[in-house]
Amino acid sequence: MKLLIHGGFFSEFSQSTETKLAKQAAMERIAKSSFDFLKTHSALETVVFAVEQLENDPLFNAGIGSQIQSDGVIRMSASLMDGNTKKFSGVINVQQVKNPIRIAEHLMGVDDRVLGGEGANGYAVKNGFEAFSTEIPDRRAEFEAKRASHGTGTVGCVALDQDGKLAAATSTGGKGFEIPGRISDSATVAGNYANADCAVSCTGVGEDIVSGAVASKIVTRVSDGFSIEKAFNKTFDELKEFDGFAGAIGLDKGGGIYWQESHPKIVFAAYDGDNFTVFQ
Ligand code: ASP
């Protein structure tokens, strides 16, 4: 059993040492509680559990503390992929819910598994997800000061359970200051992908991640015989062709972990029950 979580990029300009330390402490707390959960739950259940906790922590740009779009509204995206059944589900640009990943989880049980905008909002209301504002004063202040900032967040988790099954989940408040209607990578197979061989969750500039088909390429390359390290390196080399801004964490079926970032610094943590490592 093993899991990795990520908390997106540290913004190059806006994060104090205090915030960095707080993020590291949150990563440790969430990685450890999620690993405890993994002992008695599947990889699929665990990635949802981990991402929900990351969404609930205002330090990260997902759920509570999400970025505000250019029209002053928060729209969030999240997705879930079960490496065992090969099913992907997600919500794109959902509003006024606390935990977008829980709606993605709910959608696993229906035929239409990726919903966007009004459809996603309506589905949440109809299925009992309570109305909730994820706005926090810091994000509003940034918005008012028109400080569009890339890379303050997005969260993700990849997990390998005791049955050898893999899953990935990713959730984001977006880039900040987007044109309403912009689609994030986080609820696409470029940002979140898993199969029986490998699971990957990405953060960074969604347009670059989609252009590079990052998560789906890494996972496919592992299935085609690449080591996880080679699959990451080749995929990130291809991003260099257009200076793509991305970071990713990955886990293979043998418990091998790997990560890459095209620019500094993605924050992530790995835990296997014995060794906890936080990387930044
Ligand atoms: N990937 C997210 C997006 O483009 C943002 C991020 O990871 O910080 O919506």
C-alpha cells in the first residue's frame, strides 16, 4: 500500500515561509490520515477521502479557498479515475458546493459521468449536496487587487491499495481570473488518469497539461512497457517543446513512485506507512 498527495505549485511570489510550513504540516496530516484510511478501504475510496480533506483546507486551491474567476464567481472542477474499472467521472465548473470530489464520486454510479456548469450545479442540488460558499477573504482580496496568480494550488491523490488496485483523484479552483466557461485540465484525462498499471494526478497550467495530454500519456507509456521514470521523463521532455507549465505525481502497480515539474515548485508528499517524505 502506498499513496502520494499533492497540493499544487507554490506560487513564486505570494507564499511566506509560514504558509509553506503550514502547507507541509497539512500535507503530513492528510497523507497519514489517508494512509490509515487506505488500510481498510480501496484505492478509489481513499483518493476521494484524501482529496476531500485537501479541499477542506483553505491553504489549497480546491474546494474551500478556491480561486475566483474574472467575473467574481468561483467555479471548481474535480475528477476521479478508477484504475480497476477504467471508469472516469468528473464535474467541470461547479459552483456553491463544498466538495466537488464527492460529486465526481457520486457520478461514478450513473451513465453520464462527466457534468459541467449548470448541469453539474443542478445535479448537486438534486442529489442533496448542500449549498456552500468556498470563498475565503484572502482569495477575495487577491481578486480585488487583481493579482492573477498561477499555481497556488490544485490538489490530488494517487493510491495503491492492498489488492493492488490503483486510483487517482484531482480537484481544483482553477488558475484564477479565468474567462467564465474556461475548462480546467483537472476534470480531463490529461490532468487525472489511471489504469491497472499506473495512476497520475497533475497540476499546473491546464491549457499546457491538456496540450501535452500529460496524465494519459504517462499512464499509457507505463502500460506499453516504459518504467514510470522513463514515462514521466519522455512526457515532460515533450512539454519543453512549448514551455509547458506542469507538475505531476505518479504511482505504478509495483509501488514505484515518480514525479516531475517543468518549473519550480510542486508540493507533494508520499507515505507508505513507514516513510513519510514531503517534497517541495
Ligand atoms: N491545473 C489547474 C487549472 O489549470 C490549476 C492548477 O493546477 O493550479 O485549472
